[in-house]
Amino acid sequence: MSAPARSNRPFLNRRLAAFGTTIFAEMSALAAATGSINLGQGFPDTDGPAEIAEAAARAIHDGRGNQYPPGPGVPELRTAIADHQQRFYGLAYDPDTEVLVTAGATEAIAATLLALLEPGDEVIALEPFYDSYAACIAMAGAVRVPLTLRAPDFRLDVDALRAAVTPRTRLLLLNTPHNPTGTVLNPAELAAIAELAVSRDLLVVTDEVYEHLVFEGAHTPLAGLPGMRERTVTISSAGKTFSFTGWKVGWVTGTPELVTAVRSAKQFLTYVASGPFQYAIAEALALPDSYFTSFLADLAAKRDLLSAGLTAAGFEVFRPQGTYFLTTDITPLGETDGLAFCRALPERCGVVAIPNQVFYDDKSAGATQVRWAFCKRTVVLQEAVERLGRLTR
């Protein structure tokens, strides 16, 4: 019997049809193919603390986490996450009912949006936004409503936020410190968000993975503001703070009702992950203050090194308040298309970066912006700066 004729309908469902290979995969492949310095994808080129790596190895050798860990995460890590929130922010969470361990922050975002959204719900997200936001909103059948942060200061327009809320708005999706702009929402902006969320009965999801990478100002969790604990899902992860991005250990904190909802979706995504690494990250979260301050000082010096080099190379540099990315504008170089510029850059000078326009619905708003990662060894950044100088030589 002959096989039935295949339908002409595309294999990929319509919700994801607009999402192809991520820009990070494209640019990292370009870096590998050309031998370029990769300042595009946000991963460190050195490992985190040796004692934490040893803790992971010890967990494996001791047989802890080699089989399925508990669905919510190992108790040691859930307790460490709760202790971390209390230690740094004075927020009290029950490790048994208000903490959920996930396969990185990306899964936490996916599980949260799949759990909390119905088809047709509107989600307001700060634009430019991390690319998984748009995909996860689409998978939930919801509608994203971008709120654009505009150069040069990339501040939140509170009036525009209020105007964006409609009767269909279900959720605000926030990222602070913000990738890719480096903006850190200030107390006035956070207070305005909280007032709006309470008055309009909105849920809020906050992506706080760069919480310990704040150079100017301070990170303030939205969940600590009046009326926000009961309506906020807070997401963070170990990758950015401890430089073990491949371990994929993230978490969610919130009320029992919110965490239970997120767990209901999460259990059908990965179920569990990163067993031995969970024990290691429990130890990482208890590292002394000196670790966090020295890590931040090292990154601040790297930010300044790359910022000065890019300025000397002719870029307009937007100094980030947080994260380990900085955004530049290529207009002073006589360029108008960030995507074309980034695709040509490896051949021109042997460096890879990310065009910000891929993070925008409004492509014109980010057309001339390019993002650079400075979470690399100092010698690598120095070489990148030397190569970038060729653009104006």
C-alpha cells in the first residue's frame, strides 16, 4: 500500500511559525566558522568558583541527584533559595510551598506563562525583550503587547504603560536588570508598576536573573512592594551569578497558589533536571558577601574596558546600569542596519555581536543598535577592542 499523500500544511504550528533559529545560534555558529571573538551570546568564558564545581562533583560521587530529584527541587536548594531571598531582600518564603526549582530561568518563564495565561490574554512586556518571551507568549496562545524602552536612556514610560492596559490585559512581564539595555528599574518606576498592578488586578512576572549584576543603583524585587507579593512570580537562576550557565538551575518564588500553578505546567516540560547541580548551587547561594562584591567589581571593570574600546572605535555607547551586556548605536559609523552590520562584522574585524532589532517588534526602534557581552576574560576583551579599532583605521 502506498503511503498517504502528505498535506501541504507546514509542519510547524502557526503559533511558532514566526520563530526560526535563534539569533544566538546563528551568531555563535558564525563566530566558530570565522574564528571570531564571540561577544554575542551571553555566556562567560571561565567557570565559576572552584569550590562550587567541587561540590557538584562531590554530589555525583556521593550519589546525590544522580536519579530523579524531587519535583519541586531538592530540599537543600529550596531552603537555600528562601534563605537568599531573606538575606538580600528581607523577603520570607516557605521553601516547601513557595519555592520551585526549574531547568534554568528559561523553563521557569515558559512554565509560568503556560500556567497563568489563557488564549487571547494580553501580556505587556518591556521591549526590547529576550527572545524566549515572545515564543512563550505565543505558545500560550496569548497576545504580546510591547512597551518600548527607547534610547538613549531606556527608561520606563509609566504613562505609556498605563495606556497599554486594556480589559484583556492579564499579566505584566518585566525584566530588571534588563537585557539587553542594562536598565535597572528605579524605586519610582517600581512603585508605579505596583500601583497599576494592584488597581487593575494584574499578575506580574519578574525575570531577575541579573539581580547580582547591578553597577549603578540597586536591585529591588517587585514582590517586596505593598500589594505585590500575592500577585508576583519572581524568577531567577544560578547561571549569571555563578558562571555555570550550562548547569541550568533556575527557580520560581511566589505564593503557594502561584507556585502550585507554575509547577502544574513545569512537571510536563522537563519534570526535573540538574540533580547533582542543585546541591552545588545550594552551597553557592550561601557564599559570603565577598564573593558577590568581588564578582561585581570584576564585571564593572570589564564593562568599562569594553565601553571605552567601543567608544574609541566610533560607536555611541549606552552605559548599562546592570547585566553583562552593553548596547551601542552604529549610526556614527555610517551604518543603518544592525543585522547586516553584525553579519559582516566577523569578516571585517573578527568579532561577533548581536543586533538588537531581533529583540523588538518595532524593528525601527532597534535597527541601529548592537549588543555586546563583556562577561569574558580581560585578555579576550582587550583583543576584541584591538580588532574593533580596525573599523575606523
